[in-house]
Amino acid sequence: MKKIGIADTTFARFDMFKSAVDELHKMGTGFEIERYTVPGIKDLPIACQRLIESGADIVMALGMPGPEPIDKQCADQASKALLYVELKKNTHIIEVFVHEDEAEKEELKGLADMRAREHAVNVYDLLFRPERLEEKAGQGKREGYPDVGPLR
Amino acid sequence: MKKIGIADTTFARFDMFKSAVDELHKMGTGFEIERYTVPGIKDLPIACQRLIESGADIVMALGMPGPEPIDKQCADQASKALLYVELKKNTHIIEVFVHEDEAEKEELKGLADMRAREHAVNVYDLLFRPERLEEKAGQGKREGYPDVGPLR
Amino acid sequence: MKKIGIADTTFARFDMFKSAVDELHKMGTGFEIERYTVPGIKDLPIACQRLIESGADIVMALGMPGPEPIDKQCADQASKALLYVELKKNTHIIEVFVHEDEAEKEELKGLADMRAREHAVNVYDLLFRPERLEEKAGQGKREGYPDVGPLR
Amino acid sequence: MKKIGIADTTFARFDMFKSAVDELHKMGTGFEIERYTVPGIKDLPIACQRLIESGADIVMALGMPGPEPIDKQCADQASKALLYVELKKNTHIIEVFVHEDEAEKEELKGLADMRAREHAVNVYDLLFRPERLEEKAGQGKREGYPDVGPLR
Amino acid sequence: MKKIGIADTTFARFDMFKSAVDELHKMGTGFEIERYTVPGIKDLPIACQRLIESGADIVMALGMPGPEPIDKQCADQASKALLYVELKKNTHIIEVFVHEDEAEKEELKGLADMRAREHAVNVYDLLFRPERLEEKAGQGKREGYPDVGPLR
């Protein structure tokens, strides 16, 4: 039995946790899920660290940075700290960030839903079937958007 | 009995410590507060580290970066170091920064007061009732400004 | 018998792994190769760390950052984390990044192929004949592009 | 008997060490001073680390970054490394940087002198009377420039 | 007998190693030199780390970043990692970077030669006569360019 940790925020404007969990359950079984909700994206790194210490074999960090320059800076700080935790704990943390200015409102909901789902597949693959990732190496895969495919 | 550490600066132009403490006491009991005042925001990380070593279960870092590019850079350096302390000590540090150019003077006072208070609620929730945060996940919460709410 | 680790991504639009392996085998023998494929460039640092823990004497990190500012930022975060792993594990990690906006499509394929190959030579040199690098010191060598040569 | 470490550079164009020492001696007694001079600001972090290992209870890092973009970048790198040493050694390092483009030549001398002096007071306060800092919290204190005071 | 480590690259377009060694030998005796050549500036940090582990008492990191924005970013990453090694190993690493766009070609050769030589003097001073640096504190020293001198 594996454990998948999922950290999310009250700052985000869409419940990506629900999308990720729904997709994970479509993929298969053999795992349980633990959630840790924090105020903002800069609180995600410690949430992920604690999820790993609580037994998570892999973690998803769900965040939705705002459109202002300061939001971009916070996202950059959070990303760097997530990488630090990942290396310190030697455990994959899949960062799932959707920037509020990536798309218009209605489209943004679809993007957040799809990105959470497609990264949930990555999480499942890393945990249970890494050979699937190797098959897709260099294939121009994208999460949330259509794949761009390999160069021709 | 829990301990909440609060670090603040002489550089700031508003006493956010007072707002945070007032709000914390409105929330409930079961905690004591320890304060550590330093000259500027770049001194906050070590103040937070020492508060944690002094027994704090969670820390607030109150700062008010100036409006110049160099101030923004200092804030970025301070934020990164706060994240580092947080992960090293495995203890939540809630960064409460109000940028001097976020609003005009009178409005800035209200913003600083409100942000300190709303983050004080986050601190209380993280410490005593994390389930409240989970209920608010993905709800577009903001601190200091009105909530933007979930995408519709 | 040495081990060369190679980490690559499903995000990349060209199979640089194939080029690197082909070139390595042209160089000589005395090594085996282990591969670790991840979704994106920010997952490369932990892949490299795990390859080193799995016995790799040197690692290549193959990535192909997209053309948007956010892609550049991700590449910067990934590079910094790769450096951190390299120093923590005291093992060379050769970063082989090809930016999607470095060249037009057809040319980009050639660039990715050539950069992977020329860095494969660097990897071989670092592992088996470091004196070759010393001979080329200060000679304006470039990987993927023609050498610019020493200043005259 | 406390020890105050002071690191400075040959790159700087004003002897801030002299100003800091003069001011410290005006404040009181009970401390000795150890100096460590290095070529440039990027050498300050290791100088501070060595001063702390040599017994310093607090350190001042005196630097004067040049006006070019590369100088700003070096200052940013140095600042981040100073924060890292501070947290690693759990010892306050007060960064006293005067940017060459902050003021015209004659004014710049006065600024460097005053900033070194006013930060020397901070150092003394942190070491001997931290309650003074608490009294000044949120009061809009500035070092080198006139205080801006609290928001009204 | 002291050991001076020198790390350099095949990317650089001028043999700064030769200049540094020539100048060091003009300064005096009592040291031996160990060289470690790598492909690019981002490989310098691990080269320096290994030189220190091989017994170097101080290290020079010689690099020549290209003129493009990506080159500047690589130089920034390398510089930060060099600082990290320096602090981790508690050993001075003197960064000697010459940016390709600092000067025109012929002038660039002279600049690279002079900067390597003047930093070689710094290395010698740090190792054998630190009091020389203290004498030059605040004097506006520059490496590669004429000294700007103290503010008047």
C-alpha cells in the first residue's frame, strides 16, 4: 500500500485536489491519499515535507499563483523550496501550478482541472509504472494543454 | 500550552505586532506569545530561527519592504531565507509582508492591520484547527484584501 | 566498469538520450548506462540524485525548456537544483539543455542531437581521460554550435 | 567580554570600518573587535563565517557595490550567502551595503559614514540591549538616511 | 607547503590559468598548484570542491561567460554555487570571471590576463599576508581595470 500526499492552498481559486483524486482513482488502486491544506503557495514546501515525514511515497503540490509580479516572485520562491524539500527527502514532489493569467476565467477552470488530472497520471506512473514515462521520453508531452509532440 | 513566536522590524512603519496579538487573543486561548524585534526584514530569518529554538510552535514574520527596486530585492532574499529556516526547523513560518507601494498612506495602515489580523487567523488555524483550512481550500482566500473567491 | 546515468524528460521534443548513447558507444567501452525518465526539467534533479545513489559515476541531465518566460524560470530553478545535487553528491552532472527558441524547428533537431553528442564526449573525457579537457582549456569550445576558438 | 567581528573589502571606496568602530566605542564598553578584510563583497560571507568561528558574537559585513548591473548581481549573491552563513551559524550578521549609485560622490561619503554608524548602534543594541529595538518596532527607522517614521 | 587549486574551462577563450600561474610565481614560493579543467562555468563549483578535498588551501575559479542573457544566467548560477562550496568547505574561492561583452576582442585578452594576475595577488595575500589586504581596505581597488581609488 503506497501513500500519495497532496498539498493545496486556500489562495487557489479552483479545487484541484478534487480533480487529482478523481483521476488517481481512475488509474487504479494500491494507494491511499493524505491531504495538507495551507494558506498560500509559500506554505506548500513545509506541507510537502510533513506529508513525506508522515509516510508519503510521492507528493503533489497544488498551487494557483496570482497575476501580479509579486505573485510570480512568490511562485519562484515556492518552486525553489519545493525542489529543496524534494532533494532533502529524496522523494518526488510534482509541482502543479496554474498561473491565473495563463487563460481567461472559464478556460482557466478547465486548464486547472486538466493539469491536475494529467499530473496525477504522472504521479501514478512514477509510483507504479515508470516504464510508461520512458516510452514517452522526448515526445513533447504537456500537462493541461494539448501535447506538442516531437519535432519533425 | 503552545507558543507563538512573532518577529518584527524597526524598519516597518506600522506596528503589525499589535494587530496580530489583538486578533490572536480574539481567537481563543491556550498559547503564549514571544516577540523578537530586529532592524530590517533581512534580519527576520535569524529572529524566526531563534524563536523556534526558544520553543515556538509556529512563527509570524512581520515586515514592510520599501518601494525601491533594492527593497524588493531585499524582500526576495528575506523570503527565501525564511523558507529555508521553515524547512530546516520543520516549523511553519507565516510571512506577513506589506509592501509600501501596495497602497496609499492611509489605506496602507488599514491593509497592514488587516493582513496581520487575517494571517493571525491562519496561524491559529494551523496550530489548533487545521480542518478549517481544508474547508477553505481552493476558495480564493486573500489576506489584507477582500477574498476573490473561487472561479465561476 | 563505470556507470553513466542519463536523466531525460517526456516534455522534451527530441530524443537526446538516443544521441548521447550512440555517441558514448562510439567513444569506447568500460561503462554501462542507466536511464531515468521524468515528466519535466524540474524533476531532473531528483532523477540525477537517484541515479547517483544507484551507482552512477557521472550523470547527464537532458532537458528542452520551452520558449516562454515561465519556461526560462523553470530552467533556472532546475539548473540551480542540479548544481545543488552535484555538490551534495560530489559527482559531475553535465546539464544538456536545449532551449526551444534557440533555433527553428529543423535546425533545432540538429542542435539537440549535436549538443547531446558533444556533451557525451565531455562526459567520457571527465570519466576516462581528464587530460583531454586540460589540453582544450581556454580554447573557446562550444557544444552544439561550432567552436568559437581562442581570442586572437 | 563580547566579540564583534567586522568584515570589509578593498573594493569599497570608503573606510566604513573606521566609522563603525568609532561609533561602537561611543556606545559603551564590554566588547572587543576583530577585523577580516577581503577583496570584494562576494568574499564577505566566508570572512563572516570565519569571524564567527573565531568567536564573534555578532558580525558586521561592510560592502560598497558598484553601479553596474553586474555589481548589483554580485551584491545579491553576496547577500544571499550572508543570510546562509547567519542561519548556519545562528549568529546575527548585519549587512551594511552602500551602493555607489545611491548618491553623488561627496554625499556618498556621508551616507557610508552614517550607515556604518547607525548599523553599529543596531549591533550594540542586538548584543547588549535588545529591548531598545522592541521600543522602536514599527517606527520607520532608516540607516544612513533620515528616519521616515510611522505611517500617520 | 600550501596548495593553490585552479579550476578553469574549455569554454573560455583565453588561457587565464597561464596568467595566474605566472603571476603567482612572481609573488613568491611556498606553494604548489593543482589544476582541474571542466567544460563550462557551471562545472567549476564541483571542480573547486574536489580541489579543496584534494588538499587545496585556496582556489581560483577561472571562467569567461558569453555575451547572451542565457550566459549571464549561467554565470549567476555558477557564482551562487561557488559561494555555497566556499562556505561548505570553509575555504576561500576567488571567482575570476571575465564577461565576453566587457570589452572588444583585443582589449578583452588584456583584461582577462590582468584580472587573472591581480586576483592571483589577492590569492597570495589571503594565503600568506592578509595584513596587506587590511592596508588596502576601502581603497577602491579593482581587478583587471585601473583602481578607482577612495572617494574624495
